[in-house]
Amino acid sequence: MSLEFVILLPILILVFVGVMDLSLMMYDKSALVAAARTAARAGTVVSVPALTTDQIAAVAASSVNASVINSGASSAPVITVTHANGTSTGNPLTVQISYVYRGLLLGSALSALTGPVSLNATAVMNYE
């Protein structure tokens, strides 16, 4: 085994693990965006009776739980559903999801130093 390989191997492993952790974080971010859009769409389509804010939040939670890669250390998402102007046609519905990503290996070590990374997603759709 060459000396150069022994010196560079820990650095290469650190870079590889960092790229994997960043990729997982980006995947979780896109999963949050999709979950917010799914919940906003479910809340704004015409249904009798209209979905309540708790039902819309449940749609978002089930979508997040089905798609986010959970390493066992991540927290539950915080879901906020607001429809400030009511539920009549043309009024906006806002679904906000906040999720604390702690990472697998490198992300959890950096979170201990810098604090946790908070991923946020917001979807706004008008009632139909």
C-alpha cells in the first residue's frame, strides 16, 4: 500500500459521505415540497364537505412520512395550514411544512457543531 493512498483515503471517504448526506438532504427537501403541494391540492379541490385544516395536515403528514428518508434521528414535521380569507372560490390556502434534518453521518456531526438544519416547504393554491 502506498503512502499517498493511506493519506488520501480518509479525505476521500469524508468527501464521499458528505456528498451522500447532501444528496439525502436535497431529496428530503424535494419530498417536503411535494408533500406541501399534495396537501394544498387536496385542500383546494371541490369536495363536499370541504376538508378541515386537520384533514389537510393529515394528508401532508402521511405524504411526508411516506417519502422522507428518515434516519431515525430526524424529528416529526411541523405542518401549518392557513386559509386567512376563508374557503370560498379564489381564496388562497397555504400549507407550510418545516422539518429538522439531522443527517446520517457527516450531517449529524456538523449539526452538533452548527445546530440542526431546518428544511422548509410552502405551497399556496387557490380554492376552486
